[in-house]
Amino acid sequence: RLSVPPTLAQGLRISQIALLSQMSTGRASMKAGPMATPAVPSTMAPHCAKRRSSLYPGWGKDGRRLHAIGTGVAPERWCVTRHDLRFLRSEIKKVIAEQSVQPLELDMFDIHDDMVGPNMYTVVQQYIQPLTQEAGNMSWALLRHPDGLPCDIFITHCWKEGIYEFIDKVLASWPYGKQAAWCCVLANPQTLDINALITEPRASPFAKALQAATHVMVVPTREVSVYTRIWCVYEAFLAIEFEKVVFTAVPPIGRWIRRSLLAGMLVVVLGLLAGIVLALHVTTKHCVADIFRILAGCEILMVVISLCLPAWPHVNLVINVVGGAWAALAIPLIYIWHSRCFTCRPADDTPCFSDLYHMGFTNTQMLFEFALMILVGVYFLVNEVDRVRSVFARAEARNLSAGYLGVDGATASVAQDRTRILAEIGNTAERVDSSIGALLDAGMSTDALRAAALRGADLRAGADVRWALWAFVLLVWFWVISLFVFSQWNGHLWHILTIPVIRGHCPGMEESQWRHRDVNTTRRATGIADVLFLALSLVVSGRSEADHVAFVGTAAAKLTMLGYGSSMLAFYAYTGKEACATWSRTDHALVFGEIWGTEEAFVVSSWIMLTVAFFISLTAIMGRKAIANIPCIGPVIVQLLGPGIGCRCFAAANKSSHN
């Protein structure tokens, strides 16, 4: 044993007594309550003062002076950044590991859990209050930024949620380009008299921060709906009055998307291997053509089903797996088709596929078909990402609506607060209920969505951006524009998909009697105009909120399907009878160019698709609100074009699901 000098031992005992006295004083100064615990000692030793000042620049300042209304930092500047939230998460993990924050009877959180964590009551009483009291009685936000930050986002949340759950959702849903957010648990000084700051709701820090923000983020929790609390309802009322963009936060889904992408890569590899094996055992032109027709037809069918059933995640999962595998399987078949069937001639001089066209097939043709199959595979990949997102979005929508009974059913810890807030809301309670209902249905509440809701439009999934719809639009227009502008690239696939229909009305026709004809100036001009209109739509949508992107994407997909179907019918109406007449007139020696090159058919089809492209760009420019305000027919058009109308028979089974 090492002997300790008496003077040193006496000094150590005096230091321990002083430390215990300081901790007792700290506990006495804290608010008494059912979750009160020993104060957390300073995490910074005296020799770490420099590091402490770097982590907490406001350390040592007078919190009362900083939060003084009129002379201190403006309430709307009591904000934090994304980096602050990440830092707070790491600090909470540290103090839990040090057992400075412990589970209590009202919050038995798992100390090893990294998903939910202690709730806000526990974090405030065991971490924020002791820390900020020692630092000078300012809020945690001003402890990090004593001069404040401009407010971009106002966060509405419930204190019963876990701190990890809250931070992860906020970080995953943080709007692009925004810098700072106002959150009551971090913005308000938890060791001062907060009631004095919120005596008048309209002049409270909540109201001033919400007025300064551009976006309002609603963070649902699995415990209870935030709109069962009167202050959250009041914040919804202010968001309507100030015409703010309100959206629902969602948890991070990167891990689940990565799993889906890895599974998708495995499916693609298996599809390629299956396609190689099949291509090596199939050498006749008719077998390849039949297999390719089956694959193309099934791919189209699966795309249509996935578009109509977004609310059925398990069905979409099967479709995405099968569709991705078949798209990969078609790629080796395309290569074999071009490398064998179009370059060889059997010993018995039987006509090969090269006899279909005078010029045969080029590498450009094969690259086009590869690109088309890759786009089909990308569609199913994007649809899988949408499926994962929709599963989590529906879960958050259920959390947000659980227990919500309207404005009159909201409660408050202080009865006077509820009375004052209801008096200020007054006759606008119905409008507030409508806005919250739009948020529950659409996952977002904007001026356009609120206007459409008041006009009676169905807003279910109104802000659910389905990127698969944009992938579908890109796929179809890639096909259409290449047909009109570069038709020599795609006569092959068009021929494969349409010849069975035409042959059904003209028995005896053979594929080897068809050939392709080049496009004319009209088709090229309309194709280029299509590109310009679609580019305009993308630019306008890319600069808008999520609800506008969702509306334009859905409208573009519906208009594209309608236009493409109409152009196919028009083309067949012009070419079907002409094909049969030419077939009889030429003694079964039909030349494909006489049918394929019918000017009326191509001109009508190109003008139909040009009209569709124009209306897509017009929809992007006008938006949901302007269209809904069209007298009489506006709400009907919004209903038809937007995400709120679809396969109603499937959506009726689950009112909370995305339609």
C-alpha cells in the first residue's frame, strides 16, 4: 500500500465534501417531479475549458439576458442545425453509458437500444436541465449558438417520443437547402419560467418562430398523435394562417433500401444467367421471337399492375422481383437475336430475319433495345424503392392519426392554455380540422392541397412522390420520341409488339414480308417539340414542393397512357384496313413500307402525343391549386389527374393506405 500524507488526505476529504454539497445544491434548484434524478455533473473538467467553449460557445453567458423578450436574442432565432442534432445524439449515448441518464418508472427505456432511446421528459430532466443550469440557464440551442440562427424549419413533436427516434426522423426528413430548425425542447430555456413566455399564444416564441419558418415538420410518434395536444393544433392553425408548407417526417429507410438494392442485384444476376442459358439453347428465329413477345407482353402487364396497386406492398414486391429478372433475361436474348439470326443464313437457304429489312440491323438498333430493357429494369428498381418508402409512410400516417379527435378533442397540461387557444382559433376550427385532415391523407399540407381539399378533392397520397411514375413516363416517351425522331432505331421492337395484332386480321402474312421506312419531317418536328415540353415540365417540377412533384408525376403518367393508347388505336385504324387491302392487291406479296409508312397514321399519332406533352407541361405550370379553382370542372380534373383517384376498390379496404 502507498501511504498518503495527512495533509493530502485532509485535502481530498474537503474536496469530496465540497463536490457533494454542489451536487445537493444542484438537485435542490431543479424542478421537483416524478422523474427528478441527481444532476449530471459537468462533462467538462476545468482543464478542458477550451474544448468546452468550442462545443458550447454560450457557456457562462447569462441565460435570462439571452432570452429576454425585446432585448435578448429574438425567439425565432433559438434554432439548431443538423450537426447540432447529431452531436446531441452522440452526447445522449455518452451520458447513458456513464449512467448519468437512467431509466425510471415512467420511462423504462432500454439502455442498449439505439433506435428509440429515452423520451423527452427524461432527456430534459436528467440531461438538458443540469447542463444548461450549470452553463448559465440558457436553452440548449443558445448554448450552442448564443447569437441564434435564422429559422427555416419549425418542428412540431410530442415529448413522449424517444430522443433517438426523434432525431433520426428529423435528419432523414430535413428539407434540401434549409439550415436551421426551431424545436421547443431545445429552443426554450428549460431552467427558467417558460409559462411566462407562453402566457399570450400569439406573442409566444412558438408563434414567432413558426411565422419566421418556411416549413413546418410534424414528427409522429408511436405513442400518441401529436394533434391530441392543443399546442400542436395551435401550430397547425398558425401554419394555415401564415400559409406554411407542412409535411410529415419519416424514419430513415436507407438500410432497407440498401437491402432491396442488394436483393435486386442478385435477381438481375440470376436473370442474366438464365437468359444466357436460354439463348444458347434457342437458335431458331421463331423461338426467339415468340419468347421475346412473351417477355415483352408480361413486362407491360406487370408495369400496369404495379401502377394500379401501389397500396399492395407484397404484390408489388413479387412484381418487382419477377419484372427485374425478366428484364435481365431479355438482354442475352437480344444479343443472340442480333448476332445470330440477323447475320446467318441456314444451309437450306431459308430466309432469316435479315430479310425483313433491306438494310438489316445495326449496332445502334441493338443498343437501343438494350437501353429499353435497362429502363424497364430501372422502373422495377425504382418501384421497389417507392414500395419501401410507402410502407414507412403509411406507418407514420397511422401514428399521426391515432387518437386524433379534432380541434375540440385536443388536450393541454394547463387548462388555461386550452381555453386561450380555442378562443383564438374561434370559427376557423373547421378549417384547421380540414388542414390536419389533408395532412393525414396526403402526408403534407400546402396552400395548394388545402385549396383542393376545400374544393372537395380526394387528397389520399396527394404528396406521395412515386418516382416509379416518372420512370414509367421516361420509358414510354423514350420509346415514342425515338419512334418519331429516330424510327430506324426501333422498327424492330415496334414490329414485334404490333405484328400479332395486324396478322390476326390478315391471315397468311409472314414477318419476312415486312420492312421499315424512314420518318418524315413532321414526325421529327413533333418529336423535338415533345422533348421541349417534357423538359419544361421537369424543370418546373424540380423547383417545387413534393405535393406538386407528386401531382405532376401522376398526371404525366395518366396522360401518357391515355395518349399512347389513343395513338395506337389511331395508327391501327389507319393501317389495319390498308394492310389487308394491300395484302390482297399484291397477291400475298405485301411490302411493309406501304403499311408502316402510311403518312396519315404517323401524322395523327405524332400530333396526339404532341398534344399530350403540351398538357403535361401545362399541368406542371398551373399546378393543383390553379386547376382546382377552375369553375365547375376544376375539382373533377384534379381528381382525375392527381394521386387521389385510382383503383378505389382496393383503397376502400384500408382507408389509411395510399391510393
